[in-house]
Amino acid sequence: MDNATTQQGPPGMTAKRRAVFADYLTIARLDHSTKHIFIVPGMVLAYLLRGVHSQNVGLTIALGLVTAVCIASANYVINEWLDRESDRHHPTKSLRSAVQAELDGRLVWLEWTVLVAVGLTAAATASTAMLCTGIVFALQGIFYNVPPLRTKNKAYLDVISESINNPLRLVVGWTMIDQTTLPPSSVIFAYWLGGAFLMAAKRLSEYREIVASHGKAQLVLYRASFARYTEISLTVSCFVYTLLSSFFLAIFLIKYRVEYILVLPVVTALFAQYLALSMRAGSSAQKPEKLFRERGLILLVVLLMIVFGIATVVNLPALDTLTSQSYISLS
């Protein structure tokens, strides 16, 4: 076999092809940048609750986006590199560049270093708060992917540690507008637990599909944490994360503008729609970057935006009773 064009992979595995520049670009998963939509609510809430506290908001927004994209891509780079052996046991992830091509580990870590450096430099230029958020974002990628920590191999901790990316994006959005404060803890926890629900639903979708087609043993070879999961435990965890997220969200909504409580039924519908989506064959829940194709989900998001907009401009004094003790009189 010509070693100039291909190199032999591990025993039992198809020979890998020689890596090209496109493979190193692919593992950064720039096509997953749609996930940064979670930054927008942070910007909106900061503007509505605090106003603009940034000397050059346009520059800060640009720097925040560079921070988020670069740090997220850095995390994806080490994710694909360190998962290359386990991903070959996954029906679709086995097609990833890190599995199919003979990547040079030195170039992979150089790519990670450059992305982190660019991201943290942009964050430091924006604000101290943005820099601290960027550092935590980068550390999350290390804790989640790099042995011996590698929280992705530990049931439940994998979901909790991965979903911290959600509130980190919220904070990035908030600090684009207000560099003097951080979001309220209630909305941070609501965002974090909402992200945990999304990750658990993704795990549930993978569990159902791969166990049905390839068996649980194959699933555990792909990711060790699945050894401790069952379909029932994953479903129950989805409900737990939903309830806790809704609890903290309700605290935030009532405390900061009681009219916002009107969005809670729509949020509940979103949770329900997403859980149902995760139980379909070939679910988009396994590839969140493709969720924009789900018409029902998008319609609910649009409805949420409409209700939120109405609750922002319309005062409903009758809802004030929710913020104080009151009783239904029988006399």
C-alpha cells in the first residue's frame, strides 16, 4: 500500500486517508455557530433590565462573538481529536474527519492553542467580565474532554458539565451590553438547567436509536457514560431538568417583571415539543445545529418572542398579586 497517500489505522479499522487542510478546518465545526443564538437572550435581557453600560457597544458585540466562536471551536477541536477512537463506533460520527483522516496531533493542538489565544485576546480587549467568561468556557472544554478528568464519560456529570456552555453564552451576551454586572443567578440557573434538558434529550435520542439498531454494547463503546444510563433514567432526568429550569425561570420572571410570567406556558410547550422531537427516529435533537429545520419548534420560538415583546410593553397590574401574599376570600 502506498504510504504517501494513506496510513494504516488501528487493527480492524479501515485504513485512514492522509489529512488535508480542510480536515483541520472541519474539526473546528464552524457550522455549529448557530448554537451561539443563545447569546441573544443575554443581550436582550441586559438591555431591558440594565440598559447599555458599554463605551463602544458595537465593538464589544464583535469581540464577544469572536470570543464565543473561537473558544467553542477550540473545544470542538479537542473533542473530535480525543474522541476519534470512540467515535468510530457511532453510526454517523464515524464519518468525522478525525476518524477518517490521519490527523497530526501536533497540528491539532496548535489549532486549539491558536483558537483559544484569539478568543481570549478578543475577550480581554472587550472587558474583564468577558475574559473571565472566556477562560471558564475554555476550561469547560478541558474538563469535559481531556483525561483524566473527562467528565463526558461520567453519567449525569457529562450532561451537567456540557450544559454549562448555555449560561456561559448568556453571560457573553449580557456583558456585550453591560460590562458592570452579571445576569441574575436565577436566570443563570434556568439557562444552565435548560441546557441540561437539551443535552439529556440528545442522549435519550442517541440511546433509543443506537440501542435499537446496534445494541447497547456498541453504544457503550461509543461513550462510556451510557453504561450507567437507561431509557427510563434519561427520560426521568429530562423531566427533572425541565422542572428545575422552570422553577428558576419563574423566580426570575416574577422578580424582575411579573408580566414576563406569560411566557412560561410557551416555554413549557417548547420543552414538550423538544422532548417529543428527541423520541423520533433520526431526530434533529442529535444534531442541535440542524434544529432550524424543525418547523413546529421554530413556530414556538416565534410565538415566545411575540409574547415576550407584548409582556415587555404592556403592564398588567392584576399580576402584582403574584409577588405578595394574598388569599381567596370565601366571605
